[in-house]
Amino acid sequence: MKADAVRGHLDGLLLAVLEPGPLHGYAIITAVQRRSGGVLELRTGTIYPALNRLERLGLLSSSWQSEGERRRRAYELTDAGRASLAGERTAWSEFTQAIGSVLNPGAQPGSSGTRPGLAT
């Protein structure tokens, strides 16, 4: 999948895979890949800056955890992160419905063809 397709949705993807509980960076990459059926392959150079930014924004917290002799930073959602994830899900639903209405106009029963609030 093109990197441009993920741009703008990375925060939501990261927040969603952290919803069940704390994960370290590689586990986050693996979770996104697994949930997407292998379609989305995030790179460490992409996710770590995003995780650091989300932590600075107060949406994630992190702590060092030991796994055997290896120490890894694990990230988890804060209450603000859970609220942000809910907003991301709402925005994604509205976005996909609007795009679907344009790409497949006959597929939306009862659609009037216009949706307020989605101006570009």
C-alpha cells in the first residue's frame, strides 16, 4: 500500500493497536501488520517519531520494561488517548462514508447525495 494512503491516519492506527494494552515499538508494528492482513507495513523510522509526538501531546504514556535481558519502552493509552481514539474512529467513519458515497453512489440506500460538514 502506498505510504500516502496511511499519511493522516497514522495516529489513529497507533492509538487503536494500543487500546488493548501496552506494547513496545516492534509489537506495535507487528500488530498493525497483523490487523491489516499484511497490507500495512510501518517502519521504525515512521512510528517512533509518531509515538514520541503522541506522548508529548499526552495521548500516550510510556515506561521501560524488561523482557529477559532486553529493556524496551512500552507505550499505552492515556484517558486523553482513549478520547482521541474515539474521535479518530468517528472521523474515519464519516470520511469513509463520504468517499464511499462518491465512488459508489448507488450503494448507499436512502442517500440524498449530499453530506453536510465535509467540505474540502
